[in-house]
Amino acid sequence: MARDFPKMKSFDWTVYETPAGSRPAHFLIAVLRWDTKEDALAALASPPAEAAVADLANFADAGVDIELGEVVVEI
């Protein structure tokens, strides 16, 4: 999958639940990592990403949010 999105470093996903076992607002979260925001935006504008986003409605009945964020590591 990473080969389809230029410069993507990794792809992880998980299914979330609350401590009580119910579904939270964001049931499944996928984390895609790039070195820079610019690399991410360029990849998301690529034909493979545009096709993937267009396909989301075929299996994500509750909708999809795409959000960007930066991971800050402090030691």
C-alpha cells in the first residue's frame, strides 16, 4: 500500500471502543505517516489517493473524516 502513496512511511489502523466496550464516535482510525505535511498533501492529491477517497463511500456508511496532525515527540 505504501508504494501507492508517494513518500508514505507507514500505515497503521485500529478499531476503537470505549472502556465500557461501546463504539465511540470514531470507530476505526487509520494513521498514515509521511516526513512532512507537504509530502502528505502531495500524496493525498495523487491519483491512487483520489481513487481511494472516492471509494470510501462504498464501505464507510457512517461517513469519513480526514484529519491532519503532527506528532510531537518530547524526551
